[in-house]
Amino acid sequence: MFKSGNCTECTTCGSCQQTPNVDTPTLFCMNCQPSDAPCLMACSENAIEVLGGAITINIKKCTRCRDCVDACTLDIIKI
Ligand code: SF4
Ligand code: SF4
């Protein structure tokens, strides 16, 4: 069972949707199918990528425009 107080935000469990960090936008979300994920489709920089079936943000490409934040109806992405 997930206990938030014990979470080290390692993301290896695959359940973690977001690892907040003020400097580095990180994301590991499996809520949407990669083929129709609103965040992925909203990113004009192609910075949102699929890694092991999860949606992730490539921070080297991300310009922090926040279009993906607006596109996600579940308010998962924090940038
Ligand atoms: S903030 Fe902008 S550039 Fe970065 S992942 Fe989201 S949509 Fe793409
Ligand atoms: S749109 Fe939101 S819920 Fe869907 S994959 Fe992207 S971050 Fe996850």
C-alpha cells in the first residue's frame, strides 16, 4: 500500500504521477494512452515523450510554456 509519508519520489514503483521540483519539471504519468494523451498532443516542442509506457517530460526540450499544464484535465503536471 502506498504511504505518502514514506515516498522518496524515486518513481520506480510506476504509481507515481508527479515528482514536483521547482527547477526540473518531471512527470511519470500512466493515466492516458500515449496515442491520445492531451498533454503530449499539446506540446509543440515534442518535449513530452513515452518512456516504458509512461508519459514523461524531456527537460532538455521543455521551454516551460505550460501548454501541457492547460491540456491535462486531471491537473497532474506542475511546472
Ligand atoms: S511546458 Fe510546454 S514545452 Fe514543456 S512539456 Fe509542457 S507543453 Fe511541452
Ligand atoms: S494529460 Fe494529464 S493525465 Fe493524461 S497523460 Fe498527460 S499528465 Fe497524465
